[in-house]
Amino acid sequence: MGVKRFSVSVDYELFKEFDEFIKKLSLDRSKAIQQAMRIYLSENIWEKDLRECGGALIIVYKHDVREDLIDLQHYYRDVINSTLHIHLDEENCLEIIAVKGDIKKIKELSDKIKTCRGIKQIRHAIVEIFV
Ligand code: NI
């Protein structure tokens, strides 16, 4: 496929912070930008025209909402492979929900989790499944 060279304009402070940071990671600009582009694509994977995907939904919540979450996980059991629950402290829990299957259903599950009472944070790490 080859390599594409391009130039971009960015805010100077952002550039400086990024450049200093990647130096600490021993990454060159090309590698760092490629990683950032892949993360951006993964972050916005719902916008791609895909049927199947796999990955994890990572949520932090106050544990008194657990009933709503359990109901949702039972309903979406066909796309949930496993759930890992970690008690962070007296009131907060972290849950890693491993998912695989229909991307529309997984997006729907993620959107519904967002609306649950007590959800503090939700992130996803979703990758494309090549079939
Ligand atoms: Ni817990």
C-alpha cells in the first residue's frame, strides 16, 4: 500500500506537549501519529460500516445501580462473553464487559449503560472482526 506523507497545522502548545511526551516514550512522530490515528478510529468505530466487532466496555459506577446493569447484561447476553467485576472502594465498582458480535447491539448496550443511574464513566476498546 505504501506510505503517505502529509503536513498538518496544529496548535503550538499542543504540538510541544505531544512532541515532548512522545520523546519520553522513545517514539518518533510518524509512529506516534499512526498510533493516535488508530486510537481515534477505534474510539469512533461505531461510525464505521461494520457488522461484527469484539472488545470490552469498561465502566465505573456506584454499586447501588447494579440491578439496572444486571438486567441489561441479561438482556444483551448474546453479545456478552464475560464480565469482570472489581470493587474499587466502599461505593465504587469497575466492570469490564467482554463483548463480541453484532456491532449495532453492542452500541445499543453501551448507550443504555450510559443512561443507568450512578454511571460515572464508560469507555470502550472495540476492534473490528475480520470475517
Ligand atoms: Ni463491587
